[in-house]
Amino acid sequence: MSIQRHNENGKIIAKKFTIEQIEEADDQDAGYCIACGAWRDCCEPDARKYTCDECGLPHVYGAQELVIMGRVVDEC
Ligand SMILES: [Zn+2]
């Protein structure tokens, strides 16, 4: 996945993840980068601002932290 930026202010648009993706990460002590969407191993559930191996930005969060932050896709 690539990083999406806001057209006007250049800010990174944070990715959202499905509840299945988040549960899988939670099971495996992993997290996701909200900038590029990359999976990251060895991430505590409450990890915050870890550096992403893919894009190099400090936007990796643990599974539970993603839920708290509301980075979950609404599905119906
Ligand atoms: Zn990244």
C-alpha cells in the first residue's frame, strides 16, 4: 500500500483496518502502520508511534491502540 496525503495540506491520511485484520494482529502481537498500511511484527497491543519498516515513519500502532483510535473500517 502507498501513503495517501491530503491534497491541500499534505498531511498523511491515516489508513483504516477491518476488524479481522486487527484481530489477526492482536493474536500475533503485531500492529499496523497507519501511514502506509504495512503489517509490523513484534508490536505490543498498546504500542504507539513505532517506526515502520516499510515507509520509515513513526506511525505504527498496536492492535488495541488502533481500536481505541477508531481506525476500524465500518462494515455492514
Ligand atoms: Zn508505513
